[in-house]
Amino acid sequence: MKQALATPPAAHSRSVRWLLGLGLVAMVAIGLVLLFLLTQATTNRELYEQNYARLFAVNVVVALLLLGVIAWIAVRLVRRVVQKKFGSRLLVKLAAVFALAGFAPGMLIYVVSYQFVTRSIESWFDVKVEGALNAGLNLGRTTLEALSNDLSAKARAGAAQLSDTPDFSAALPLERARVAVGADDLMLWGGAGRLIAAAGQSRYQLNPELPSAQQFRAARDQRVITWIEGLDDAEPGAAARVKALALITSDQLGLFNEPRYLLAVKALPDTLVANALAVMQANREYQERALARDGLRRMYIGTLTLSLFMAVFGAVLLAVVLGNQLARPLLLLADGVREVAAGDLTPKSYLSGSDELDGLTRSFAQMTQQLADARQSVQTSMAQVSAAHANLQTILDNLTAGVMVLDANGLICAANPGATRILRVPLAAHQGQALAQIEGLQTFGQQVQEQFDSFFSPHGERTLDHWQQSFELGGIGRAQSGRPAHDVITLVTRGAELPGEQRLLVFDDISEIVSAQRSQAWGEVARRLAHEIKNPLTPIQLSAERLEMKLTGKLGATEQAMLTKSVKTIVDQVDAMKRLVNEFRDYARLPAAELKPLNLNELVIDVLHLYADDLGQVPVKTELDPDCPYILGDTQQLRQVLHNLLQNAQDATLSAGHADAAHAVLVKTQWQANARRVRLLVQDCGTGFPDHILKRAFEPYVTTKDKGTGLGLAVVKKIADEHASRVAISNRVHHDQIVGAQVSVSFAIAPASGLQTS
């Protein structure tokens, strides 16, 4: 059993599978990237926006490639369908099923996701959300303003306390003022930006942060200002401070007295800073996204659309690939089933995979191989049966016996040539008819049916598995093989039962055997008669002649005449008896024929020389075929055959009152090329033979002559049997009138002479 793949060349199939595999891997990778970016869009919008154009282009390219592959596969499928290739419709159905299985859920998810994204984005920019953010911002601003105002009031009070404090002794009063104000740091600055004194952590700083000149001017103009540092650019967890800068007024007037400023610094609570930063960040992002809501919507919808395209195209491609993988064993099976249905049981291809369908192809290949082996066995058995049937048919065709098969109703089912030859009826033309319905075989058919009825009778006693009976048939069929149509044949018939309620009828023509037995019996009778009769004939003749000698001259004229006449009668009858005894002796002691090649035409001419000068007999004419080859025969015995046939023909013609040349006896020879035999015919112009004589014409002592012995044709028959020749006798009929008789003898040609003609 040979393994074969469903695709034509193995290298091309492997390349296609590798390309499809790489395409699927790339599609899955791009899909995963899309999914990752989609999930990261809410937290890392800048990264997504930076790579969105590139990603969109890559997706479009991949989608086009997949669309091209799908279009190419679709064109191939359509071409296969148009060309009516086997299995194309199955591939189309599988591709459609898998494509629908991937497209329908994808469309459902896309529609739901589209609605969800659209409604979700709109819900982000709801009026309530914006109002809550504004309220949070206002709350934060109010809190910071309250802290700033509180610190501003305390800084003004502290500045009032330090108005009369000289610079060199300001450290201690400044510390008391810091505690009274509740600030983290208090610094006393001169008008020129000179630090006079500091309280709190700032006194340890080498270069404390100096307010700007603008802030100094604002404080001089407004008496006190406040601001918050570290809140706008602070990160979560960073320190934010409220600062208040107050102008210190002094009661001392002088041109050289410079203005002094009190800077109060107080750190904001961490919770307040964190909440403020969170509200500010949320408000900023909200405003940014509110301005870019259409772009965000397009971004999400575009990502979903690309994902859908990728999923659908991937599903279609996967459908084709999986459909092909699924269809390969099915197509292989279908192709194999079609070949098996057409009678092709050659080894089938199968797939070597481990799944059930591949295993099914292997099982189908094994089954096909088993069927092929079984068919081979059946064909071998059928060939053997056919050979046996042919041998049996040959045997039946060459059997000399007749064999017939009848059904339960006596109808002919089959017959061998021997049956046709014996019964002289074309039985093949009467197949399906009853034997008793055939012309000439009515009596025979009825007798056979009676024998079968008796054999199968439930009341009968079977001692054997067959019955046997002899029948005599006369007047059947046409003349064949040299036998006249009305000749009587003797059949020994045997019947038996066959399977299927059929009946076997076997019969043989034993006419020759019966005739031979009769001839043998008559020969034995003739031998004994010749022995028993010949011995007393000579004493009878001698005694009669002696009586005539002794009594001659002693009797009167009347008595003498009576004596002479009586003795002559006795002597004539004794001579006739001697001739009869000699004929008996010759018939009984006919020697075995010495067969040698001879020319039948020359033999006929030689014998007819003896009849040329016989003016008292019927004339004889000849029609000799010059093409006759040599035959195998005994010259002396064939001379005797010719003499007997010519003598009988002349006697028959004379008995009809004809002795002229118009009614001459005809001797003919014929070369029968088809049968490869030479035929001798002797025809007379007599009255013919009655039917009862024709039936037994070749038996001894059967004659129509008043003084004949009936041994002439018997001797001819015996000599013909010695020559393995066929002899037949029939009446010559012209216009339904018997115009004479005809005897024919058919001889075999001599093998050594070939077709040598006379």
C-alpha cells in the first residue's frame, strides 16, 4: 500500500503551509499588539497617539494582504467549481461555514463594542462630572485663600509688633512673633534685600530665598501680600508653602531709615496639597479630553474596526486553511469511494496523520486492499470454476452420450451436442419446451416423464439414486450422419435428481451395439446351422443318386420319369441348401479387414468390367468424382460390398419391370471436403422398401426377395463396420412418389495420401 498526499507535489504543499503559518503568526502578533495598545490607551494616551498612524498603516497593509490572499483563494475555489473538479463544492461549503462562524460573532462584538465605546466616551464628559470638578477646584481655591488671608493678618500683626524693634536686637522679638503668628519661618528683610534676622528653620540657611523686587514693591504699596509656592509645579508628596510679605512701619522719621519687611512662611498640609493637585490634574485632563473627544472616539472606533477586519480576515483565512485540512481526507475518501464504485480497487492513497479522519483514510485504504484481495480470490475461484465449467462443457460436448437437464415440469434447460446428434433434433432451438412437445419425440418425452413421475412418486420404493430404461425411437428428425430419418434407434436412458429440483437425463444410442449383437448372434446361428446342415446334405444327395442308378431300367416309363424328376428335385434342393450353408459360413467366418490405401474410383471401374457384357441384366452407369482421395479399405471385402449392392439394385430394378438404359443402376462417388470423407452411393429404380424393412434392413435374413437369404445387406453392414464406415439405406422420393432405393457408404480417407486424387 502506497502513501500519497492530497496536494500534488510535497515540496509545494510544505511551502504553502509554511507561508500560511507565518501569515497566521503575523496576524496573531498584530492582533495582540492592537489589544495591548487598546488596553493602554486610557493610561498612556500620548504613546498611543504617537504610534497610532504607524499602527493604522501596518494594519491596513496586513488587512490588504489578507484580503488579497482571501481573494486568491476565492478565485481558485470559483475556478474549481466552474471546472467541476471533484470536491470543489465541499471546499466552498466548508469555507463558507467557517467564514460565517468567524464573521457573525465578530460583527456582534463589533456592534456591541461600538455602542459601548460611543456611550462610554460621551458619559466621560457629562455635565455633572464637569460641575463636580469645578466645585472641587473652587473648594480648593477657597481653602487656600482662607489660609492666605489668615497668614496675611497674622503677618501684619507681627509687623506691628516689630515696628519699633532695632535691627541688632530683632532676633528674640522675631522668634516671639513667629510663635505668635504660628508660622514655620519668619524673616526680617531690609529694603535693599538684606536679611536682618530670621526665626525658625530659615536661620540655619546660608542663602535663604529672597522675595523678588516686584514682591517688595507690591508689599510696600499694599502693606501686605500673600502667595503660594510649590503648588503649581509640585509633584505628589512635595512641600507647598503659603508666604506673606508685610511692610513694617516705624514711628521714627529719618531720611536714612530704609523700609523693612516681615516674611512669614507656613507649610500647607500634605492632605490639602495632595487633594488640590489631584483635582487640578483631573480638571486639566478633563479639559484636554473634552477638547479632543472626537479624535478619541475615532481612535477607539478605528482600533475596533481594524481589530474586526483582522479578526474577520483571519477567520476567513483560518476557515480556508482548516477547511482544506478537513476536506483533504474527505476528498481523498470521496475520490477513493468513486473509484471503488467504478470497480477500481487499485491501492488507494491515505494520510499518515494521527487524527480520526486520517485514520479513516488508512482504514479505507486497508478495506480497499482487502476488497482487491477478495476480488482477486473470487476471480481466481471464478477462473477455476470457469475452467472446470469449460472442461465439463468440453467433456459434455465430446461425449457420444446425450445429456439433458430438465426442470421439475419437464422443460428442457440444457442439452449437449450428443443429445442433438442422437435425437437428430436441434434441441437448442427447443430450449424451454417440454420434451414431449417436440415433433417426433412425443412418445419418448411421455415415457421419460412417466419414468420420472414414478421415480419421484412418494409411494414408490427407491433402491437406487437413478432409474434406467431402454427405448426404441423411429421416424425422428432429419437424416444425419448417413442414417435415414425413419430409421429405428435404440436408446438406453438413465434419469437422476439434480439440486434445485432439476432432473438429469442421460441416454446413449446403442443401435450399433444391438445390431452388432444381433449380427454376432446370427453369425453364431449361421455357423451352427452350417455345421449341422452341411453334414447330412452330401449323404442325402448320394443316396438319391444311388437310388436313381439302382432303379434306372427296372421301372416303367411312368415310374422312371417320376424317379428321375424326384432325384433331380432332391439334388437341386441339396445344391440350394449347400449354397445357403456356404453363405451362412461366409457370413460367420468373414475375415478381419486389412485396411490399406486404395483408389475407390479404380475399384468401382474394375468391378463394373464384370457387368459390361451381361446383356440380361439392368445396365449400370457411373458418376465418379475425380477429386476423391485415397481411402482406407480392404480391396476384396469392398469388391464383395460392390457386388452385393449392385446385385440387389439390379434385382430391385427388374422386380419393378425395368431393364432399359433409362432405368439404369447408378454408382456414384463423392468427395465430402467438410467431413473429409469419401461417399459411395448405389441407386436403383425399384419399388423401394416398406417402412418395416427399412427399420431392419441391415439385419440378417431380412429381405423382400422371394428367394433371397437376407444376408447381402447384413454382410455390407458388417464389412462397413470393419472399415469404421457409416452405411445408410433410404428410399428415393420424387414428387412424393418412391422411385427407388439408395444405399450409401461413407469411408475415411487415408492419412498418408492426404488429398491425393484419383
